[in-house]
Amino acid sequence: MLGLSADNHHPPMLQRVILGLVSLLAALLTVTTFFRVEFLHHLLWSKGPENNNSSDSSCPDGHFRLGGMKDCLSWLSCEMMQSEVTVMKLMGQGAVKQVFLAYWKGNKVALSRLAVSEFSNDFFHGLEMLKGLQSVYVVKLLGYCEEDHTILTEYHRFGSLTNVNSILEQEEHHSFNTWEVRFRLAIEYAMILHFIHNSPLGPRVMCDSNDLGKALSQYLLTADLHVVANDLDALPLVNRSAGRLVKCGARQLQGDFVSPEQLWPFGDDLPFSDDLMPPYDEKTDIWKIPDVTDFLLGQVEGSDVLRLHLFQLHQDCKRNLPQQRPSALRVVQTYKAVYTSLTQESQLSGTHSELPERRPRKLEMDQALLRVCNELLHESLVVSWLSDHCYQCLYQELGNVPAQERVGHPRNSTFAIDTKHPVTLQVNSSVDRQEVCRVHESFGELGHYSLWVAKANLSNASGPVNCKIIIDHEAINNNLPILYAFLAFGGLAILTSLARLILGHHFVRNLMSRLSNRVEMERLINSELGSPNHLTDNAGPGNLVPGQMPSSYRLRSLDTFRGLALVIMIFVNYGGGRYWFFKHESWNGLTVADLVFPWFVFIMGTSIALSLNPALQAHRSRWKLLVKVAWRTAALVLLGIFIINPNYCKGPLSWDTLRIPGVLQRLGLTYGVIAVMELLCGKCWPEVLSLDSWWSPVRDVLIYWPQWILILMLEFVWLCLIFLLPVPGCPRGYLGPGGIGDFGQFVNCTGGATGYIDRWLFGEEHIYQHPSCRVLYHTTVPYDPENLLGLINSIVMAFLGLQAGKIFIIYKGQNKQIMLRFFIWSILLGAISAILTECSKDQGFIPVNKNLWSISYVTTLSSFAYLLLLLIYFMVDLKKQWTGAPFFYPGMNSILLYVGHEVFEHYFPFRWKMFNDRSHGEHLAQNLLATSIWVFISYVLYKKKIFWKI
């Protein structure tokens, strides 16, 4: 027994030899398998006869080249055929001609001779077809002699296609008796039909194919296992424009193999008459494709599964109405799509004799697999793409596709393509960069697609190019998880409502009151940023005791609004299921993620009005209030800089890359400016001012005219800086993303003056490094969405929210007036947005843009905010049809939840290692659960009467 001693650190010599042999055998097996796969793939896609017939593509018309011949020769004349060709033996005979085995200069050739003189027209028709259709799809013509009624063609030892089973079942060809080889023959058969139906001699019909055996005998099987058309004696012309259709023979046809329109339509009631027989077109050939393909596939392993993939197509081919049948081109494209998909999966699984289940390739989320197949001879391609979402962008290169070196041997390259938005694919020649074709398509996530690039007319090498996309593997519906989540939360809401209804019943309430005598008290407390959302109960200053705060009640609608914005903010910050519409827009436009921060700013302004008004009515010291405002502002800014730090894992004081702008910084500074403005210009009793004046209907605006002037001045400053500030290397007033946007003219101009001010003031290392525009627009410079210049419009947003708070105060108790004014403000701001944007995403004066915090962005989101606040106020505070749950609870502790969700984002249970990181569903479940946990935490804090205020 061989073994290793305990103190021997190396295996014995014999064991090392055995290990070496095993490794060598494994390597040889791997290499052999690799070369077998490569050779099989080469064989399958090398269309054409044996002996390197692709060289004929360089031979001019009327010339040929055989075997090892270096030069092209002219078709042999009568004299040359008579002197140089030796006839050996008869190989076969049909109604029109006899076929002999012959030799010409050491090469085996096939010589056809007219058998019966009465079929001379058919014989010469076949000769004309051979001469006019010379291509890789037709047997090679070597010469002819009309005087002797002879035709010389290339010899193929396997004979007609009827011999395919006996050939492939031979021992020497057994390794090629697979579904791949057989299906490839069926593809070539369909390609030949497409060529004949679109031939340079006009659309033709393969008439001499009234039964399966006869149809197969019209084609030859080459020594390298390809198909070429051989017998072209019956190819009548179809000319629809001239009303010319065909009839295949002057006799009655019968059987299931021929198409229904080829059968005598009058049955036994009327004898057959060729004059009464209706003509037909090339769709008769389509009817026969399933039968020929079924024969060619045979009964090899995997063929039955393949038939399932072709079932629908073959059903279409067997439609009774010819116009409902697919074209030969569609059959070819579908065959190729199935072949490409299944051979790819077969190679991935390491098998070639069976069809594995179709499995998607491993792709990232929002990606599809694109396989570009190049059928252009000697012309390599460059494939580029452009997203519809990328405004005025340059095409981005996907990669190169090698040229087809042999006719029928297409080359291909595989790419991952984005599926978030529809894209345009541009195919250019790699030599002169001239556009070959362009295709617009919407790809589905994890779908497999093939883009076939081929000549529209196979017989016209200089003709137009056809590009067509075929679906190889259906995409998944990545929106289903959203539907499931909606149904789950909707069901939960319904159950909660039912529970409330049951608990609200008189009997249940009496029962509960006996069990518990506790009465829950509603606590009035600051929840955040200037918070209490109260309305005073007093009508005027005469009812107020000096130095005492007036009694008030809390508006649950404001906490609900704030909580709604906060919950959506947490959800999108945690990833939003990795859906693009739950992420921030790349540049112009809006997504769900772009709504929440402005709404939070808006409701902050509303809360400032409602919190400071009681303090002013109580004649509290404005200086003390200013100190409190300054403290809150500083606290928020410091929280944002030192706690909510993007480089938190490096420590809170990573100064080298510390981001200075941020969300809390923006909130703090906006709060400070609006609160100071309100303290300096606010009115103690605005509801009793100017009641008798003619401008009383708009007093909520006019009595605060100093604030409006200040806001308009700030907006004027923003407009001047945006449109007049010179930015090195950029045009004045530039509002674009830079990068590849604007056709790549302003690569480093991301954000124009907005980005320039931040980079100049803070430095590139201290602003956000991964803006949302980087992925789509390929920007190269840092850009911060919470930029300094955007602070101005953030103040405007908060001021518009402040205006909502003043409406609550001035029109206290006048619910219809409050709702009417909210509606008017929504319409007015919406109209301003429509003018600024020209109702377009990219082409207005000032587009809606969250990255810039453009004024149109502010007016649009304020319009939405007024409308949303109107609805929530109506449902929660007026009709009390909704308590505001569950959003009311986060709204009561907004700052605590925002800071908490940022700090604990990467900790369990808010995040965990997923089983499938490429699944929208799993990401959505994780993000929804994390958001729900924070909502539950806010509920517990509310019940425990724990509120964190600054």
C-alpha cells in the first residue's frame, strides 16, 4: 500500500507521477472538448459547399473555383467540356435529365444531360436559373453546352438531402448526428427558400416539390454537411404587380404535403381542369417547411424539445390562408434565434447532444443580454447605444462585432444592455464609421435578444442592410414585486380599518371601557424644526392674557404630510428596491425620490408659521426667539456635517474628504433664514388686519410684502448667478449635465454656475462625488445636489410653505377659504411651471431639475404640495375620515427618524446579506421592511410619549 509518512513533507515519486498523469489527462480532455466545441460551431456556421467554396465570393460572374485552385476560371465551353470531361457512370435519372459522375482535371464533377427532348424547355429553364442564381445557396456551375444539352456542376458525394439519415447514422459521422447539425440543415433549407423568394431573377416558387421525397431531392448534402439547391428546373416567376401567379404542373395534386391552395378546390363534383385551377404564390413553399424540418431533425436526442420551441412557428406555417403564413425570412430569423439561444445554453451546460432548460444569463438588475450577429461579408461592425432618457447625448459604444469571413458563417458578440428606458442601437462600419443601420427597442430586464445584421436582399451584395431584433428569451416582469407589496400593504390597511370599525362599535367600546379606565391624552409638543403645528383658539388680541401662550389644537394633517414625506425619503434612501423611478432623476425631470425633500422643506415652512405665531402673540422676546433659531440652525448643520457623513465608516472627522453640503445642512440654513424672516417681519394678529380693505381677499400676501420683496430679490440673485456668471470653459447660463450631454460639447460643465460655485468655494474633495447624472451622462466632475446656489430656491420653497401656514392662521375656522386658497396656489404655481418649462421635460426656459433646485422645480413641487396638503387636511382634520396613521407617527419624530435611519442604515435589521443581490423583489422586501421598522419605532415612541426636538 502506498502512503505518506508523518515526517515526509512531499508526496512520494510514484504518487507525484500519478497526480501528473491525472492532471495531464484532465487538461487533454478540456482541450479536446474545447476544440470539439469550436470545430462543431465552425462547422455549423460555415455555409456553403465543401472545399472552401467561400472563395467563390471573389470570383466574378461566369467564373468558378474548385478545391485547391488559386485562380477563378471561366465557365467551361462546349469545346472544353467535350475535350476535358470524362463521363464515368450514371448516378441518377429524372423526367428531365440524366446525371452522370464525370472527371475534369482530376476532380469529380456532375454532368447533367437532357433525357427527353420534349422537356428541353424545362432543361434550359434550369440552366438559366443556375446561371442567374449562382451563390452559396445554389450548386456551383462549372460549365454548360447548349448544343449537347449538357450542364456541368460540382459533385457532392453524399447526394441529395434524402440521404441525410443514412449519412449521419454512419459510424464516421456519428459524432455529428446531433440536433445542432440537423437543425442547422433546416436553417439552411429555409435560407435557400428565402433566397429563391427574393432572387435577383424575381420571386420564384420551388414547384418541383409535391411530396416530401421530391422536395428533398431538389437539394444536395455537401461533404461538410451543408445544403445547396440543385434541381432548378421548375422555378416559375411570381409577379404580383402584374397579377401573375403560378401553378405547379398541369395535373391534380393530392396529399397533406402540398398546401391547401394547391389542391383542386371543387372536389369530386367537377373534374380537374388546369384552366379552372386557381393560381398561387410562393407561400406554398412555406406550408412545406415544417414537414421538411421535421424530417431533417430526425429522432436524435433533444429534437423533441426543439420541436416544442418551433411549435408555434410551424403552426403559423400551416395556416390555411397563405397571407397568414410567415415569410421565409421570418422563418429563418426565428430558426436562428432558437438555434442561437439553445446552443448558447448548451455550451454553458457543457452538453451538445441535448437541449437543456432555457436559463437566463447572469446579468445585473435592469440589464438584458444582447447578441449582435453579423452576416455581412468582410465587414466588421461597431455597435453603439443611446438611451431615450439621455437628452442630446452622444452615442456610447457597446463594442465591436467581427466580420463574417465565410458566407453563412456569421460572427457575433454579446453585450449587456440597459433596460430602464428605451434605447436606440446604431450599427456602424468599423472601417469608415458609416452608419449601417439603426434600431429603436425597449428591452426587458434579464431578457435575451439577438440583433441580426444582414443584407436585405441576399443576392445583392451592395444593397441595403436589414437589422432586426429577435427575442431569444423572454424578459421578466420586474414590476410584479411592487404589485405584491401594494396588495400586502393594502390588505393590511383594510384589516386595520376593519379592526377600528369593530372597536368603534358601541358594544365593544362599552366592553373596553369596563376593562380599562384609561383615557389617552393628546400631547402637544414640538416634533421638529420650529414645530408645533397648532392653531390658536382666540379670535383677537383682546382675548389674550399678556405673557401667556394662547390655547391651541394640533393639526394632524401637517404631521401626516411630514410623515408621508419622511417615510418615502427613508424608503428611497434605502434603495427603493433598486427601481429607477425610486431613484433621483439623472438630470431634468422628476421621479418619486425627487418629491420628498422639497415637500419636507415645504411643510417645515408651514410649521414655522404655526409655531412662531403663538410666540409672537404671547409677546415673547424676539431676541430670545432668534437665539433659539440660531441654536436649531447650528445644531442641524453640525448634525449633517459630523453625524450624517458619507464617509462615516472612516470616522466622523475624515477631514480630507468631508462633504460640507448636505441634506441637514440645507434644512438647517433654510430653517434659519425663514425663521429669522418671520421673526423680523411677522405679524402678531394677521387675521384681524385689513378686514375692511378692498385688498382684503389677498391680505395673506400683501400684509407680508417685505418678505415677498426679500424672496423676489433672492430669486433675482439666483437668476443672475445662473445666467450671467461667467464659468471657465462653459457657455453662460448653461443648465445642462455636461459629460456626453449636449453632444459632448461641455464635458466639464456639469451644473454650469451652480457646480462651479461649489467647486470654487468648497473644493472638489468636499462635495458629493457620485451625482445621479454620472451614470447616464458619464460626467467626470463632482457635483453636489445640495449645492449652495440651490439653497436660495430651497428658501423660496420653505417660504411657499410658510405661506400655507399663514393661510391656516389668517383664515382660521374658515375651512372652505383655506381649501380654496390652497387650490388657487396649486393652480397658480402649476401655471408658472408650465410657462417656465413649456410643458416639456428638457426644452423649456428653465426645466424641472432637482440637481439644480431650479425655480421651476420649486414651483412644480409646491403646486403638488398645496394640492396634497389640501387633500390630507380635508380627510384628516375636517372630515376625520383618516387619522393620518401610519404617517402621523413618523411626522411627530421626524428628526430622530431621519438621523437614525442614516446612522443605522447598514446595520441589521435594516440591511442583511441577500440571497440574490440581483433581484428587485428581494431589494424591495428589504427596503420596505426597513422602512416599516422605522415607522413602528416612531409608533412606539409616540405611545411612550418620547419626542426628540432640537
